[in-house]
Amino acid sequence: MTFVVFFNGLVLGGFALLMLFDALLFPETRDIFAFCGVLVGVASAFLCIASYSSKPPTFHRLHGFVLTASVWLIAALAGAIPLTTFGLSFVDAVFEAMSGITTTGSTVMTGLDGTPKGVIFWRALLQGLGGIGFIVTGIALLPMLRVGGMQLFRTESSDKGDKEVNSATRFGILTMRVYGGLILICAALYWLGGMSIFDAITHAMTTLSTGGYSGYDASFGHFSSPFLQWTATLFMLFGGLPFAWYIRCLQRGAFRSEQVESMLITLGIVIAVLTFWLFATTKISFADALRMVSFNVVSVVTTTGYAINDYQLWGPFAAGVFFFLTGVGGCTGSTAGGAKAMRWLIMGRAILVEMSRLRSPNRVMTLKYEGRRIDDDVINGVMSFLALYLFTFMMLTILLDMLGLDLVTASSGALTALANVGPGIGPIIGPAGNFAPLSDPVKVVLTVGMYLGRLEMMTVFVLFLPLFWREMTA
């Protein structure tokens, strides 16, 4: 366990350096970020010194659960410290930081157009870190922890024989190169499309991380350029695709991926249906309808949460579609949240197999994914995860309803937090709304929901089992 404490100390040290970096870049907020950087740096030094050991660390699989759960919590708390100095209460600051580090994008901040650049950059930096952090967690830790069928992703991304990756370290370096390269390309295109350099960099970080934080109250709708909106649509999609797939494409030219194909087909069908719906029911031109629908659908499915207009005004059919899209999510091994395309694909095939067995009980059926037979423990993991996902959503909805929210706001708020999407449905937290009017208890519940959703829930819930701690101390 000392290794877990030591690693958390290193995480705090990294945040301290980033605060000092922010202080160097922006004179307007230099004193505050410098003070926060020193404060967090002292806490980092204390943890590292107190837990340092000259012996090689022993890392058990169970330690991975504690490490994963604690690192994301420590990161959110550290990220909240500078925000408390800009008029946010402690609850609001933790909500904002948790939303940032989990790349949810829900915000309680208003008046963003006049907010100091140092704060806007810090919010974008939180999401940039959260994006790469979850890629690494999803590729390195969750498969090892066998969370929700994630062990299947190990065969897809690297482990045991994939030639594009010789080690976890090399894979991490390649992933960061792809992630950083896409951010730079996105920022360059934003700048060419008319954004300032500052806006281009901050929005590129929140686009590829599928986080959705913007420096403006109107979100991405502040930029009316069709070129910028199409660019954002494309790079939000890039953020929602597996980064292991990018590496495989670049190194081996192997473009086939079942979850990528299923996600693109799903997006294509939904965009086509909603585009014709919007074109037929409004006076919007077909080109504008295609652009607005594509942007908003990709934003919700990849859990980015950017908005350029209020899609609730498109009618109840469109609002209902967007509500259900909230829980879909991007691909495994991407920066996106949600239940993930891989799990939905496996669940669909498992249902078809069971229906076939009802028709032909003696027929031998094999469930496959990416050409490989899926073991029963993977199928059980996927089904258990989706059941727990639904149960957690219901519990969060009930809690929010008990705290005074109407059913629509409660259910959409629970789902958008759990799926790490950002905006919900309804007049308060919809695409044109904000989470600021909500009470502190509601924000606490939503903060917990964002945390659970980003960590695939089982990683956190297992810590509450007495058996887990007995095994840890055995």
C-alpha cells in the first residue's frame, strides 16, 4: 500500500508543476496559481517522503483497484484547489474539477467569456490530462483488473503477441504521441479556421479529450463558422475511437475493427435519420441540418458535450433520441465515456446467441469478437457491468428525485453524469442550460456519478466489500 500512497504523492507533484506552469503563462492569475502550486507541492513532498521505501514495490492486482480509485479522486481534489480562489464554493470547485478530470464537461461556472485566461486554461488542462489518463487506465489497468469484460480489450490493444506493442511503456509512449499529435493538428485547423491561438489550443485539448469545456458560455456555439464546427465534429470522433487502433493502423495498416465499424455505422444511421427529420419538420436547409445534427450526435455519443444549439427545440422525437444516445458512449480505449461500443456489441451478439439456442437447443453456438472466441468470464463481465450500470443509473435518479429534481432532470442528470457526457435534457441542465442552479446535495450526487462512471463503477464498488480488504491484508 505504500506504493499507492507514493504514487498519489507523485500525482500531486505533477499537479503542482502544472499549476506553476499556468502561473508562468498568465500574469493575471500568477499569484494564485503559484501559491496553489507551492501548497500542493508541499503535500506531494510529504506523501512521497512518508511512503518512500528503498525496497522494490510489490504490486498485487488488488492494489490496482485502490490505486485507480485514489488517483482520480486525488486528481479531482488537487484540480479544485485553484478554482476555490475564483468565487467557487468547495462543492462547486470539486464538481467543476471532477467534471474536468473525468472529461464530463458539465459546468457550474457562468460568465466564462470574462473569466481570466489562466482559469480557462486550467479547466482545459484538466480535461486534456483526464483524456490521456483514461486511455492509459483503460488500456493498462482495467484489463488487468478484469473490470466489466475489459480483459477482452487486452487482446485488441497489445498484450500477448500484438506486434505493434512490445511493452506497456512503449505502448504508453506511442499513445501519448498519437494523442498529442491529434491535439496539435486540431489546434492548427482551429487556428486556420479563425480561432485565436489561445482558443485553438484550449478547445483542441477539450475536443480530443472528449471533455467539452469551452471558454464561452455559448459553448462551441460561440463559433458560427461551419468549417470550425465540421472540424470539431471530426476530431470529437477521433477522440471517441480506440487509440490502440490508431497505432495498429499506423504500424501495420490494419484498419479493420469491429467496434469502430459498429460505432461508425450507428452514427451514420442516427445522423441520417435525424437530418431528414430536421429537414422535413423545419425550414433549415439540408446542409445546415446535416452539419448541426452531425455535430450534436457525435458530441453526445463521444460524450464530449459541446453544443452549438439546443437540440431539444427540434421536437420530442429528437430529444428522446439524444437522451438514449447519452448512454451509448465511444469505443473502448478511447477518451470517451459511456458504456462503450464493445460492450453493446457483445451484449447484442450474446442475446442473438441465446435466441438461437431457444430455437435450436442442441446447436453449438460460439460467440466471437474480432475473430476470436469470447470466453464465458468476459461475457459475464460485460453483462454484470451493464446490469450494474443500469442499477447505478436508477439509484442516482432516485436520489436526485428525492433531492427535489423533476424526473426528467433527475434521470438525464444521472445518465449524463454516469456516462460523462456533460449536458442533459430539460430547461435547467440541457444544452442551453447550466448546473449552477442545482443545490449542493444534488451537485455532490452528480460528482459521485461522474467519478463512478469514469472508473467503470466496479473499480470503486469493490472497495466496499469486506472480503476485498481481508484479501488485501492477508
